[in-house]
Amino acid sequence: MKTLAQALLGALMLAVLSVPAQALADYTATRYPIVLVHGLFGFDTAAGVDYWYRIPEELRQGGAQVYVAQVSAAEDTAVRGEQLARQVETILASTGADRVNLIGHSHGGPTTRYVASVYPGYVASVTSVGGVNWGARLADVLQGVVDNVPFSGNLIGYLGNALAGVIDLFSGGGNEQDILAALKALTTAETVAFNQQYPEGMPAEYCGDAPRVASNGVSYFSWSGAKTLTNGLDPSDPFLAATSIVFLGEPNDGLVSSCSSHLGMVIRDDYRMNHLDEVNQVLGLHDLWSTDPVTLYRQQANRLKNYSF
């Protein structure tokens, strides 16, 4: 005689098997191409390692057209935004699409917002993942060091630009790098000024939310994590646990506070993920008791598919 658990498992398997293959194949088939935009010290692919680990492939398997942008690893937001806009123009020209869906991680959040504000005709939606939409506390601390400790700016500039240059070399980007400009752009003061110039999608107050559709006709979404130590095998976890100290107990993913990540329709700001888990790094190591990061991108693509833009 079957147990209740066996009966439930059988019913679940039957339900899965009864889903039409076409429905699964079209799950992420958005009307407009998806463009993934990396954050600070990010890349598309460097030395065989993908920044968006397994994410583009999974989205494509569900029917999405996916492009991975490559902008400066370290630069001012507007500079990165203009680089992204040129790549979006190329994507629109090659695909014949009217607009794109931009998904930005970390500094990629304000980078995508810049394009949507300056070139709203190019963009159907912006999704910010762990986005620095209200400043990064660590950037405030480092900027304070640059402003008050003699020669520290030279040292940070040299080391930061060297690292960004190596990333750019291995990813074949060919972009200029300016870590001091990037650092300043990510401070709270500069981000607030950026928000005043490009307000679309931003909540009226810290930790608030905003309507999904902004005045420029673009839809805005966001999500983020709020846990730093998520997998004992992940070598990046101790670093993010250390950087989280600057938040003084405020929920954060190690580099961005949950409240700073808010943009437009806030899907969730407390996933059991840290800043790198949000892009399925390192190599897919994440909290085993939390949602798989790749699943979040598939769900968002399906959400974009079902909204009318």
C-alpha cells in the first residue's frame, strides 16, 4: 500500500510530465532580447570563467535571446552607460528588436538605469540585482581614506587600475579603466546626486519601493541577497563576511545593503545569498537551502515574458 508521501510524489511527477514540452521550451522566451551587465571588476568571460555562471545558457534553453555586455571593469557610471548604449544599439540593429531587457548586477544596476534614462526608447525593462542604487558603504569608507590619507589615492588607483586592466586583458575588452572614478561614483553622496539626475525607478526614500512602470515608460525590478556566509566551500565568503562589518548590522549581501538595492518593483531583498551568489559565483557554490540563483533569472525572464511592454 502506498504511503501518503509516495502518493504525493507520484502526483507531482505526473504533473511535471504532463506539462507540454513547448511550455517548458518557451518559459524564458521574452519578447525583447535580454542583456546582462556586469558590475565593478566584472567581465563577460575572462580566462574561460563566466561572470554570469550558467545563467545565459539556462535562459537560452528556455527560448530567450541573451547577450552579455562588456563595459569597463572600473569606471564612472555615465562612461559605462555610454559604452553599454553603443552595445545595445548593435544588438538592436543585428536582431531587429525594438528594445531590450537590461539586467544589471552591482554597479551594473546604475549603469543600466543610465541607459534607460538617457535612451528610454532602447529599453523595455531594467532589472537590478544587488544594485548600488543608494550608495555602497564600503565605497564611502574607501573614499574617506582617499580624501584624508596622503598618497592613498595613488596607491588605490594604481592597484585598482592594475586589477581592472588584467581583467580587461583576459576578457578582451579594450576599455579604459579608472578605479577612482568608479569608487567615487559608488559613494552615497555621488549616488544620491546620480539619482536626482536619473530618477526613473528610484524610490522616494531609502528602503522604499517605486511603481513598476516609471515616467519614461520603462519597467523597473530589483532583488538582492542578505547573507554573507552561504557555503563553506566558497572561498569568497570570508571576504564578503569581512566587508559586511561596515554595515553595522544592517541587512546586506557583503557589499550592498538590502535597502540600497531597492528599485522599482522589489521582488525580494533578503535571499540567502551574498553579492557573488547573486550571479551564481563562485562556480555555482551557494546556500543549499536557498533558491538556486539561476532559477531567479529564469523566473524573471518568465515575468518579463508575461508582462505587456
